[in-house]
Amino acid sequence: MFVLDNGRLSVFDIPFGEFGGDAIGINDRGVLVGSYYDDPTAACARGFQRDRTGRFTRIDFPATGATSLFDVNDRGEMVGNFLAPPCADTRLLQGFLRDERGRFSRIRIPGAGQSQALGINNRGQVVGSYLDAGGTQRGYLRDDSHLTTLDGPAGAVANTRLRHQ
């Protein structure tokens, strides 16, 4: 993996990601988040954070089989998804928020069978997607505890990344 910062390229490996991984989100302070695999079957992803100095920290939603981190804002709030063991049933995928103090909370979407948290901005607004009761994928915006459903035109493809503002 690499980071390009002001024309300077830094290449790195995840020290505990023996079987691969991905850096997915970065904030304006140079903190990266992503997922890695420590199992040769690559069934269960684990979350990680890399700070600007290159120090890695494992980050996993408590008591789950898999954690994927997708974004981090400048306050250190992170969003991602988790699965209960054995990590194979993606119908059980759930989004979460990890606050700046390291506390995890599920993002609950009423009536959803599956949800994902994919982006967070510096105002703490979270965006993601979920499957409604009819199996239709829909987008959402979560601002504090208020949830707004986001539907694009029929046939539209979701892009749920928020800029860090």
C-alpha cells in the first residue's frame, strides 16, 4: 500500500495483515483506516488504523467475527461494518460508528436487514446504504440521531463518500 502526501510517496505493509488488506479512508491529518486479513482463508476482515507517524492499531467492533473500516474524520471518528462469526452471511452486515474516545455504536436503520456505514465528514454526518424490507438497496444520511433516506433515480449506482468538510 502507499500514501502520496505533497508529492512524497510512502509505501507500507500492514504489520499484522499477513494475508493482505486495503487502506480505504484517510483524513486531513494523515490517519488511514482500512481492513486486513490475518487468516489464510481470508473470510474475516479485521480493522486497522495507521497514524501519520506510521504506527498501526488494530480496531475491531467488539465480539464480532469481522470488521471493515471505511472512513475517518479529523476528529478521529470512524465508520465501518461488522459481521458476526462465521463472517460468511453478508445478510447480517451492520454499519457502526466509533467515536473519538473509542466507543462503538451500531447504526440502526429501522426495517433494514443489512446496513453499511461508508463515509463520515467532520460534522459527524454518516452516509451509507441498507437493504429495506423488500430487498431494495437504499442510501441514507445520519445526522446525529436523525436518519434521512436517500434515493437516486431508478437505475442509479450509489456513491456514498462524503468530503471531509
